[in-house]
Amino acid sequence: MTLLHDVAGDGPSAVVLLHSGVCDRRMWDGQFAHLAEAGHRVVRCDLRGFGESPVDAPHHHGEDVLALLDALGIERAAFVGSSFGGRVALDLAARHPRRVSALALLCAGMPGHEPSADLRAWGGREDALLESGDIDGAVALNVDTWLGPEAGTETRERVREMQRRAFDLQLAAPDAYFPNGPEADAAALARVDVPCLVVSGAHDVADFRQIAVRLAGLLPRARHVELDWAGHLPALERPEETAALLAAFLAAPAGARPPYMTEGFTAPGVSGR
């Protein structure tokens, strides 16, 4: 199966946008055209079980993404991953380093991360709602948890729609959705030697802020930037600012740091670490 996707731009460098686990490829509406206009060939896709990509068999998300790139004739790309999409991007970079030129990880998950007691408790609440058939309650729980204070009514409604779609697909085929295969371990991640922007949100769940700090110390060419206004989904909370942040990172020469990633730089809402 080929993942449902959109392509924009015809620049020499490819950029792949991987969505979070509560969204689908529509979460990148605020960055998709912007990055194409900045000179990139931009691909955004729905992973299986999200948006317009149904679940039809057990699968591995990373291998699905590589199959899509092969179909599009893209040998190497920069990957931008939000939350679960960041986890997929990290695993891809560790397993297939020749396919990845750079990583931008927005409040990313991490292979092998052991959830905190608070996050396990949250997962238990979500499971209980789903098992009782209260899908709307589970959707509301996700919207309330993953969006920060910048998210208005329209943004909340967009996430509500995307999360409901994901639940509808995944609950219809649970045995096909959940298998994903083994992931890279910390030792493999430490060998991911490409420029990497690690972004965290000051209003995000503690696990993801801790993952950002850990990744910044683990990945050899990473830089950590915390957004003091952001929750878990900065691409939706402040689309234009997030687009500018990504464009600046992707425009930097290999090995160089954009201005916001240098020591001593200060700007509203961005702190470099």
C-alpha cells in the first residue's frame, strides 16, 4: 500500500513531514506551502491508521515511509517529525542513515522511552474511555492534553476532527494497527550524525520535555530549542512561527547553526540550549 500523500515544490532538497499520533498530514497546513516556497520539494503523508491511509495489514511505519520515498524517486531527505512522527523519523535515521540528511524533531517521542507514572495513568484513562465506547470522551481527553494555551477554538476543532478519524480507523482494525516491529536502541540513535533541531514546548507533558533534553545530549549534532509559548503541537499552535523556525533550520549549510541556535541569541518565545 502507498501512503496517501501530497507533494509541493520542485527544489533540489526533499523535506518529509511526519505527523503526530493525534493528527494526520493536515496538521502541516501552516508549513507545507511555506517550505515549498522556500525552495524544497515537500512531502507530507498520512501514516497507516491516520487520515486517508487505512490499516489493511500489520506494518512498520518507517518502512512504509521509505516505500513512499522510493515510489517518488527520493533517495535522501530531511525529516520533520511531530511527536510520534518524530519517533518514526528517529528510528528511520538510525536504521537507514543514508536516507536522512537532517532531522527536526518537534516535541518528539523516542524509541525505548519508558513512560512516567503520570503518562501511564493518562494512557489508562484513554484506554478506559475507549473500552467503554466513549470515543468522544477519549477525543476530548487528547485535545485537552496535547494542545497548549496558544490553541484557539478553530485549532482545537481541527485536532478533534483528526483524532476522531484516527480512532475510527484504528479501532476498526486493532490487530493490524498496533504491530510496528522492533525499533532502534539508544546506541543506534547516538550514531545518527546529521544536523538535528530538537524542539520542546514549555507547556508540554513532562515526558516530552525530558526526551528533548535527552536527545540533545545523545545526538552528536543536535541543538535543543524550547518554545516558551508551546504545548505539544507547536505546528498547529503558532503555524507561521513554526514554519519560519523550520525554514531557517533547513536553509542552514550542513553543519552550520542558524542564528537562533547560537549561544547568546534571544528572541520572543525561543530559548536555545
